Amino acid sequence: MRRHPRRTFAILTSCSVVFLAACGSGGPATDAGAVSAPAVTVVQVAPEPVTETREFVGRVTAAERVELRPRVQGFLRERNFVQGQKVAAGDRLFLIEPEPYQAVLAQREADLRRGQAELTNAQAQLLRGEELLKDNNIPRARVDELRAAKSVAEAGIAQAEAALKGAQLNLDYTEIVAPIDGSIGLARFSVGNLVGPDSGVLATLVQQDPIYVQFPLTQRDLLAKRRLVRERGGDPAAVVVHLRLADGSRYEHAGRIDFVDVTVDPGTDTVLVRSLFANPDSLLLAGQFVEVVVESGEPETALLLPQSALQIDQTGIFVLALDDENRVQIRRVETGPMIGARVVVRSGLNPGDRVVVEGVQKVRPGQAVTASPWQPPVRD
């Protein structure tokens, strides 16, 4: 009878422990199952028109560049522009004192008039001598002398005309005008300085609209581009060119290739390619570097993925896709060229597939996840 209470207490204690253990294990297990699915962001792939592009480093060059130099000597009297402004063809930019050259021109005009008078006299003397010779009233030798005098007078006229033309050219050279439309740079000399043919460049005038962008292209790339465009039924010359500026923004005007050099640089095995761009706001400046984006051929349909979705292992490139139950699957893919920040997927995915973009490090194949749409980063 003394052992019965002890046995009953032991049974009750055992039941309590079992009950508490059951209660303790049941509650937390249920909570852990509810939060075990990691959160990821996914993108749903869909066919998009894609144009294959290549990127190169190019340099902007002026379509026309003129160095303004004095062709006659004299003191600089006028500078009729503000440095950096746009000028039109025919605008007078500099004036060298013209008075010395005007005086020389007047002297040459007088020389020409004197020569014309001498020629008139020589012609009259020759005509009179030929009349006298008909009646043998003058020696034939004298007539020959008169004929030679007429020829000398004619030569004097030609010489005077040439000197007059030279004097007129020198006077014209005192005015330095803009040969093209463009923007003018710094003036090297101020008004009052003595300038001449040995003074060098007075200022530089460049045409900025349109403007060129030059970039090197390897022979292999050039042949591949031409072949690709021909296969797509296009014109190799009808290649669209875009520019990316130093701040990462895209230049608003598209360009076209207008020249491919006929020789190859033996040092780099590249061909110089030149493209033409409109530049109405003078945003492109001669000498600056830009990133050249060349599009070739007509757009074709392809699937695109952000680069962050791609994974690589010893077997190759793969992505993590979700099935209908939001479980992770490995998909082996074949990629193509880069299009901006995304890459073309040639095989391994189908339109409508959902691919993990962010959170790939938190999941494993076969695991259920919580998916939300991926939002591409916004660029300023």
C-alpha cells in the first residue's frame, strides 16, 4: 500500500512530460514551415526585337578645319569676331592695314595706262611706216624697228597687267574672311600687332555641324559585319551608329558610316571607319572621346535576361527558373551578344519562363520560393 502513491505520481509525471514535449514540438514546427520559403525577384522572359551591336572607342573630328594665316605683312587693324562664336562663310574676320597695298595698286594701274599709251603710239608709228614703205619713202629696216617697238609695247602691257593683278591680290589678302561656316577659336594676335606669312596661325576655324566620329575596326570584325548584314538582306553601308557620351547618356542623333579607309594600319591590323553625325547644338567637340555603338542588320526576335540572372559552373552557363509551383529548377542556356545591360539567350528558355534575378544565393534546386517581379535599376 505504501508503494501505490509513488507509482501513481510517476505515471502522472511521465504523462505530463510527454504532453509538454508534444505541445512544445508541435507549435514551433508549424511556424518554421510557414516562413521557410525565401523571397526572390524574377523576370518573365518575352520575345523582343533585338539588333546586334558592337561597341568601340571613337574620337570626334571636325568635318572641316581651317587654319587662318596671313598672306601679306602689315599691322593688324581689325578683329571682327568674338572668340568661340559661330561665323558664316564670307564674314571678314581680320583686316591688315590696306593703305600700303592700295598705293601699290594705284601705281600698277598707272603703269598699265602708260603701257597702253605706248602701245597706241607704237601702233600708229607702225601704220604710218607701212604706208610710207609702199612708196619706198622709208627704209624697210625702219619699218622693222617700228614693228619691234609695237611688240615691246604689247609685252609691256602684259607685264603691267600681271603686276596689277598681283597688287590686287595683295590688297585682297589684307582681308581675311571665313572660307566655311563654323566656329572660330582663340585669336593668337591682338589688334596692333605686326603679322605676316611667318607669323603662323591667327585663329582656327572648325565646322561642327555635321561632325565626324572615327573609330578603328579590325579586318575580322569588318568582314563579319558586312557578311551579317548581307545575310539579312540589308545594305552594308546602311549601318546605324549611336554614341554614348562621357556621362553615360546616349547622344540623341543617330549617325551613319560614310567612309571606310582603303588601307589597313600595319601596326594594329585595323581599318579606320568614319561616321557622320548631326551636331546642331555643338555638343560634340573635335578631339573628344566617345563610345561608339554600331548596329548591323535588321532587328530579330530574341529573349533577353539581365546579367545578374546568369550563373556558371564547370558544365557551363545556367539560370534558375521557377515552375508552376514556384519551385526552383536549373536551366542550361546558350547565350548570345550583350545588348546594353542584358544578354541574348539563344536556347534553354521559352517565352513566359520566370527566371530568378535577385536572391539566387539563397535558394537551391527543388526549393519552393516566394517570387516578386524584378524592377530594373533606374538611371539618372
